[in-house]
Amino acid sequence: MASADAKKKSRQYSQEYLKFGFIASFSNETMPMCLLCQKVFSNNAMKPSKIKDHLERVHPDKKNKDIEFFKVVKEKIRNQPNLKSFFKAPGIVDCEGGLKASYSISLNIAKKALSYSIGEEIVIPAIKEVIETVMKKDSEPVLKCIPLSAKTVQRRIDEMASDVERTLVSELQHCKFSIQLAESAFGCSNILMAYVRYYSQSLKCILDEFLFASYLKGDAKGERIFRCLEDYLKEHNVPLRNITAVATDGAPTMVGRYRGFATLLKETVPDVRAVHCVLHRHHLVAKNLSGELHAALKVCIKAVNKIKGQPMNSRLFATLCEKNDETFNQLLFHTEVRWLSRGDCLQRLVDLYYSTVEFLADVDQTLCEELNKCKNYLFYLADLYSKFKKIQKRLQGKDKLEEGADVSDRDLEIYISHLEKLREDFKIRFEDLENMTVPDWIITPFDIETENVNIEFSLQEEHVEMSADLEAKLVFKNKSLRAWGSMRHQGIHRGSMRRQGKP
């Protein structure tokens, strides 16, 4: 048996097989490959009868082609780029490209704030699927050159972050810069973030860069913030005297007269300029509401929380919105820290106002009545905060600060004066309509009790008869006030006309 296997020989490819559309496989010359479908067969198929049968059975339209046709096809296939041969070619097989790809992918993961493990869980399988399914190539040589394990991605990100920090710190050690500080809550801890603006000697331009973010241990008072900044700059050999200006919010911890951050910084750097952040000033102005508007805002937030804060109410409200063919089916929460979300919250409540009122009428009648009373305030606040949001977004970002040079205080006074005159003129011209009293029984005759109708006794009898008339009620429902001209109960109509002194 062993001698029989030893005597068994592999069939070799013959150039005559080209006339049947077959060549030797690129990966193994003892295996035939069809030029037309690029299918590779075993060595047992290396027979003229079998390869001819494949041509006539699978590619019958090509069986009469001459050998010159197959030579052209062969050259086209040989000239196609081969990913596998690319990675195995001498002089090209180095993983420098894969290393660059690993860093680039890690950078994108960091920018999107994704998990470190997404590289090996998502990216690697995606690359493998594309290479094997679309390119029909072996993915293993490529994947070996792109390390993307969770630890590798973390290490790449840390290396890039350290390199950026070293470059930035080396610039700040020898130049003047301004700094902006922001202290905020992050989970259960307080975090301090610092941004710098400086003139880069290497790039010959002004740059805005993120400097650091650090947890504040213990309290978040001005002295703690100052020590945090001082320790960081000392650790990286950046002199405090290089700070020319500092921008903060208006919190006491930042601008306090005695122990505020700005005060402590001026003790070390007397010439430093402290600036109150423009965006925070705008925030403080936007929060300054009158008592009536503030009360209306609280009612609106209470209504949103009543619906959005309870899962059952939220689902029922979504069903009602779909029934009413609303554009949206959910209200929006707002957060006090991200105060711009208040505008989105109010605007969504305006968009779904009537569905909200309809829903609250069954859930909380008192809250529904309160929301109805502050309807005008709600619409005003939604419009006001939408304007604030647009202005805030115009001020945010690089080189976005714009001065309203075309509008002076005098122009604003003229606009205000014109609006006041318009209000007075409207009041004079529409005063008679405001003072006109239309009886309720004329507008809604079927929704008012007869004993509450302030009319003559004879007309009250007519009103009782009409209230019991289902046909009249249907006519009024379809035609509203125009129904008075077509209803058969002309007695009330004539009586009301006599009361108004008409024939």
C-alpha cells in the first residue's frame, strides 16, 4: 500500500490546456484553474477530458473560442492586483502601513469616545469580512499587521495623548498664554478643565488647545482650583508668570474677592487680567425672568415631568400623539447645567401643546388648568430661548465671536419706541372690539345651562326647547355660528336681534 502511494504521481499542467480556458493555479501549480470563473480544481481534474467537459458544460458560449482569446483573458488575470502577493512581495512586506492604520483607528476610537475593545470586537471582524467577501482574498496577512486589541488601542491612545501634551507644554514653557477654566460635575466628582490660547512659534499662528482635565479631591473651592492648576504647571515646568489672562464663570469660587481663584492667581501674577466668560454672562441674563414667567416655566417643567417622568404616562402619551398625527410622540427633559436644552424642552412642548393639554385633562386636571393659564407665557419663552440658543451657538467655536457693530444702543431704543407705539395704536383701534360682550349662549348654546343664561324668561323657554333638539345640535356642530341662519328655532334668533335693537 505504501509502495503504491509512493509510485502515485501528481499530474502536471500542460500549455495545451490553455485552449480549454485553464491555467495552473497561482497558489499551487499542480492544480488547474478556470480562467472564466477562476475556480480551482484538484489535481485529479488535470485531464483534458475533464477540463474540456467543464468548458462545454459551464461556459458553453466560450467553447468555440480560439486560444488567442484565452491568452488575452490570462494576461488580464495576471495583471490584476493580488493582495496576498502584495503582502508577501520582497521589499514590500513590512508592517509600517499596518502600524499607521492601527494608530489611525485608535485615534478615531478616542475621538468617538468608544470602548477600547471595539477594535477587536468590531473593526477587525469588519476588515476580515470585507477582504474575504468582497476581495476574495486571504485576510490573515492583513490582520496580522494591524494590532487592535483593547490593551493595544489603550496604549496607542495614551502614547498619542502624551505626545500631544509634551508638544503643547514645550510651547507653553517659552511663551505667554491665556487660560480658560471650567469646573463642573462629572458623575459623583468635580472635575476641572483647562484650555489655553497661545501663539505657536512653530506654526506661526494663534492656537486654542485643551490643556488638561483633573479631578478635584475634596471640595471645589477657589483655593483647591488654584492649587490644582499650580501643581500641574509646576510638574511640567511651565511658569505661572506666563499666564497673561484668565477666563472663568462668575461663580464665587472663581471670582470671590478674598479666596476666589482669580484673587489667588493675582497674588502670584499681579498683572494677569481676569475676564468673565461671555457665554456665562449670556447664561445669567437668560435666567433672569420675572415672577410670572418663572412661575410659568415651573408649570411647564412640571407638566413635562408628569408625562415624561412616568413610564406608563410616557407610553400613553406617545399613543395619543400618534393618534393625533403629531410630528413627535415624546416630550423632552432639560438639565439645569446644560441650560440650552431648556429651549428644546419648551419648543417640543409647544409643538405638542394641544396633545399635552388633552392628555393632562384626564391625568391631572389641576395641572392642565395651570398649563392653559400660562399658554401665552409658554409660547413666548419657547421663542425667547430659541433665540438665545441661536446666539449661543454663534458665539461658540473657533473664530465665532462677532460684534454687532451695525446695531447701536440708539438703534435699539428706536426699535423699542416703535414697538411701544404699535402697541398703543393697536389698543386704540381695537378697543371697541375688546369691550364688546357677546353672550355665551350665542357662541355655545348647547354647552351652557339655561339657568345661567342672562336673557328674558321667554327666551329662556326657547333656549330649553332648542337644547333638547338633537337635530339643531347636529346642525350647530357642523356649521357653528352659521347654524343660526339655517336652524328652525328662529325665536331665539329674533329675540336676540330685538335685544340688540335690530328689527
